[in-house]
Amino acid sequence: MAAEPLLVVEDLHTHYGQSHVLRGVSFRIGAGEAISLIGRNGMGKTTTLRSLIGLTRPTRGAVRFRGESLIGHPPEAIARRGLAYVPEDRGIFPTLTVRENLVMAARPGASGRVDWTLPRVLDLFPRLAERLAHMGNQLSGGEQQMLTIGRALLTNPDLLLLDEATEGLAPLIRRQIWQVIGQIRAAGVATLIVDKSITTLMRIADRHLIIAKGEIVFEGSTAALAADSEAHRRHLGV
């Protein structure tokens, strides 16, 4: 019998008040897999990530991580099980230094392993090493994104949720962030990535999910997505 995937999402429904945002979302992520979640604005991408990490409580459905249900648990308990979230707004602490933002999050992973340490994160992001004494509100947008990803890695996660990984960043910084995401994937950390750069996602991700009006309308490989011109036209505006 095959082992259960790292993350299993089944028939997930989420509401904001009377607004029914997620309408039966289902997918799976295996250990070490890189999965893209793409779609037009307002289709439910961020709500999906927030529902997984517990910031928005689903109203129906199942989320299992390593076979254990995450439904009803607070975000901090979910994070301790091995999920890390990089939100679109980055969520850094503006009045703490770069070093303080990083070390406050550092802890062993759910299995006790410590693959990601402060020196390793600073090797990944040399710019942060130069800015350790600067306050969070003194950083550029690109530096803040590096800091948020670095902070998430220091929790030694098994699954990293990245919401709008490169949104609003200069082209050079975007390239650097994508290189880092590739290195994270190579290190064996599973990733669920939301971003508008579909071309780049098709290079870096193993599989792709398209969400439209709160439902997964496509799931497949890069080759399958590239061949499905109708999915691009109807759901991605390409």
C-alpha cells in the first residue's frame, strides 16, 4: 500500500461571512514536490493557503498533513507540525532587526531535524547578512521578501506555502528569488507556490493547479498545461 502524500486536501470549502470562496478544493502534495497554484485575481488562491495554515477556518472538508487532520487547529500548532507560510504582505516585524526577525522563528522541524540554520539562510541570502543590524522597516521590498522566506526556512518546514512569491519586485530581485526557490526545492522542501509568472512556474514546478471561482479546474504536469491552450485562454488570460 502506497504511503499517503505529505498533504491531502479533500472537498475543502471556506466562507468569508456569506461569501462562499472555496467550493470543494481537492489536491495532494507529495514529499519534496513543487506545486504551483495559479489563476486570475480573486479566484481563491490566497484563501486556499490561509485555509491550509489555519488563518481562515474552513467550513467543510479535510486537510491532512502526514496523515493528521489540521482542521480546527490554530496557525501556531499547524506551523509546529511542519508547514511554513510566506504571506503576500510579508508580515515582518518592522521594529525588530533583521537578525531578530530571523532568530525569533528558528526552531527544529517537526521531526527534530535542523537542516536550516541562520548561517545557511545567510548563505542563501547574502544581502541579509549585510543588513543584519538594520530594522525591518529599513529594508527594500526585495529584502523584505528574502527576510520572510529566510524566517520561514528557519522553522525547518516540510512544506513551504509561498503567496505571490515575486509580486511587485524588480526583475533582478525576482530572478534571485526564483533561484532561491529552486535551491529550496533541491533541498527537499515541498512547496506550494502562488505567483503570476506562469512561464517561470512551468519551469520550476512539478505539477500545476488552476483555480477558478473557488474550484480546481485543472491539475497536471507542465507538459499537460503547455498543451492545454483552452485552459490558458479560459482561466489564465493568456
